[in-house]
Amino acid sequence: MAYCVHDDIIGKLDTNSIIQLTDDAKSGSVDATVLAACIADADARIDKDCGAKYTVPFTTVPALVKSLSVRITIYNLYNRRRGASRSVVDDYKQCLETLKEIGSGVITLSEVSESTGRVSVRVFETEVSGESDMEFSGDYGFDGFEA
């Protein structure tokens, strides 16, 4: 089961853009095979990263996973045709960072609630402690603190 479908992509890109990005045969319509391949590539990337923490493929698709699938699919569509714009590339990089955080447990996908169909996301902060050789003084705006 794919994590997103054609209608999800249309929610982010207009039909004419999807035609331009998929219609290699110049038929004037969306090439469903090309779109499905871009979705499959996106979902494979999601499974690769999320598989470190979760059983994949997801049987119930969390909203965050669906969103990532749509956004990575859009990147895949642009990248196969003419290269993605800076904003699409930046969004793709953010997706990869989010996937990394899911895979490492920084972002936790809890079970989907049957009543709302929503997913909960918890983000944990990492606490860093240890000794440092740095000395602080009033010169750095730390007035009132002693080293």
C-alpha cells in the first residue's frame, strides 16, 4: 500500500504541473506509471529510514508519514524532469532530516488513534553535559555569572 495517492499530490501541485512532470510520451495526461514510480521511490526511502524503529511498511499510515511521502514524491517528480527548485530541495532536505529523527527515535510515531485517524508526535530534547575548558567572563555578556 502506498503512503500517498495521486489525489494527495494534486492537493499540493496542480494537474497541469503533474502532467508536465510525468508525461514523457506527450499524451497530454498524467502518466500514472511514472507517478506511481515516484511515490514508490518516496515510500522506499521512508521505509528505509523508519525501518530502524518501526515495522515497515506501515499498515496504518501515520499523517506525518503520508505528508513525507507527498513531499518526497514532489521532489522526485521535479528531479526526474528538470531539477527541483531551491524551495523543493530545501523541503526535501527537511524531510530527510525528519526521517533521520524518526529512525533514531528523536521523533516518535505513536499508534494511530482509531477515533480521530491522527498520529501523535513527540519530540525529545537531547541533554548534553560534561566538562569544558571554556572560560566565560563579562566580556561575552555573562555578567553576574562566575566561571
